[in-house]
Amino acid sequence: NDLISGLQLANDKDFKVGFKVKAGDQKTVGIIREMDVKKTRIESEDGKLHVIPNGVIEKNEWVVLDRHDHSKMPSKSSIMKKVTSIKKEGKK
């Protein structure tokens, strides 16, 4: 189910990496950061990364909030903070 849904989402012009969406059964709002055949990763405004099975997205309504390509990670992202922290520790 997730595999078929992943293929459908990959071919959908309204669901692309970088788009801001509201998706999934929890109505997660954020930027699509990555998609594969089984899961989609959406980064919410608070920097949390939500990993949602594609079948859950496909069986629920999703809303495109912004089609602008938000391809760069926000500087306040917890993911980027962690990477920066790791880099600083490695220099010591």
C-alpha cells in the first residue's frame, strides 16, 4: 500500500519536495523535505521531522499551502542545529 501510494505521490504535480503542505492523519503542516517509495518526511515549523507512511498521506486529504521551492533548511531547524553542534564537536 505505501509503495503504490509512493509512486502515485511521486507523479503528482501538487506534492513535491520543497512544497509546504498539510498532510497525513495528524494534519502535519510543514515543508516536504524528502520522499521515497514508502515514506515522506515533512519538517514542521518547530523543526521536528515527521516521517509519514505514504499510504496514510494518500488515504487522507492533503492541502498545498505553498508551491514555492523551500529547498533550503530553515536556520532555526533542529536538524541543522544538531549538524552544526556535531561539526563544532569534531573540531575540538
